[in-house]
Amino acid sequence: MDDFRLKVFVAAARTLSFTRAAAQLCISQPAVSKHIRELESRYKVPLFARRGSRLELTDAGATLFAAAERLADDYRRLEYEMSLCTSRVEGELRLGASTTVSQYVLPPVLARFTARFPGVRVSLLSDNSDRIEQALLRGGVDLGVVESVSRHQGLHYTLFRPDELVLVARPGGRFARVESVTAVQLCDIPLVLRESGSGTLEVIASALGAHGIRLSQLNVVMRLGTTEGIKAFVRHSDAMAIVSVASVVDELRSGLLRIVDFGDLTLTRDFLFVHAAAEPPRLAGQFIDFARVDA
């Protein structure tokens, strides 16, 4: 997308935070505000509204966001397809991805990537976000895909796609009639969560912290290292779990699990590509372009 103002707006609309948008784009927060004001002046409508301490899109902002995302997707596809006209894609690509991404997000992307580029040999290391970033720093992988909120000094991050965390329970049992819980009520519910170092746990801690609640106040009955283990535990217990919505698509369709709404929590995050240099290696860059177009 050539219009940088739209890039700024999309980043702000995705994060609902001028501060986070500024960090993603490596510009100042006043610069973000300036670009948003210019767009509002051009279209003669407010794009964001304040609701207490929260930033929300107006109806006009939501309309622009949808249109801008379509433009961004079309532009990425154009750039990617044109780049293939002048280069051959082959070699070895060592990927590292957080557990959720490697199990539920990347496999279909990798299947299409390797079918399109049979000359590329791909390997995939699966671990939690913190260990993937450590592997990248050691040179063990060429490109990482993580779900962290924090940023590791010396690494560079590129947006892959947004994700939502949801609270799930088995349809029968103790919480069968519960439709919604608040942050305070969550403290009394038996939970099974991921281990320390997990990007999922980091997002949960950040969201609860905004309500003055610490992770240590939760009633955690079990910590497990994989989402598959967490889902199996929930299906056979009265515990609930907070997991990526991408990881429970099959269980929701089959009725094995159900979503319980959050009354006052918003648990969203971004899946991010992470690379050691400002410009990723050639093959890693090709994969980033393909995955973002394919997503």
C-alpha cells in the first residue's frame, strides 16, 4: 500500500492503540495522530472515538478499515506476483513457530507454499514464543512466527495476521449454563493454562493487568505445554481454558467445546513474523510475502 497514512490507520485500527501502532511502524505517537487527523480531514468524518480509557472505531472508521484492508491485501498480492516474474525461489528455509501457530495456522500455508515452490526445502521447529526467539538469536532458525506481546531487543517484527483468544468449556457439566464471565468472576473458575514463556499466557496476563488482576489470583488447576493437551483436559473436566480461536475450530463445529463470552475482557493479539535482521533473508522474505497474501 503506497499511502502511508492508510498504513498508519490500519495499524491503529488493528491495535486500537496509537502507542502500539507507533511501535509497530517505528514512528512517534504524535506522527500517528497527525496521519489520522489528515485522513479525518480528507474524509470529513471522525475515525476513532474515546470510550473512557478505550479507543474504538466509529462507523466511518470501521468502513475505512474494511476498505483499507482489502486494498492492502490486493497491493501485497500484486507486489508478490510481480516479484515472482524476476526470481526463482529455491533453497532451504528453517522456520520456527510458537506451538499454536505451528499446529493450527502454518500447516495449510506450508502445504500451499511447498506445492508452489517445490525447490524450497522447509523445516519447522515448534516451541513456545520465548524459545523460538532464542533460537532465532542463536541462528538456529531463519524466521520465526510468534504470538508475543513483548518485543525482544535486537529482533525485528512484521505483522502476519490477527488472532483472538477465547474462553472454552465442555458443553455438559458445571458450567453448561454459563454464557458470560467477567474478569473478576474468572478468578473463581478452575482453569487450565499454558506454561511460562507462552505467548498466550503473556496476552492473558496483560489483559487481566488492565483490571488490576494478577495471574497468581487465578484458580489454575493445571498447566500444560500444548494446546491439544489443554483441549483434552477441558473435554474431560469442569475446568475452562483460554486458547486461540484458531485452535478450536474443529471442536466448536463438532460440539465438543463451546465458547463462553468474556463480559469485560478483550483478548486479541497479533501473530508476528520475527527475524534477526531488519531485512529478512531472501527465502524468509519470500515466505512472509506468500503467507500474508495466502492468509
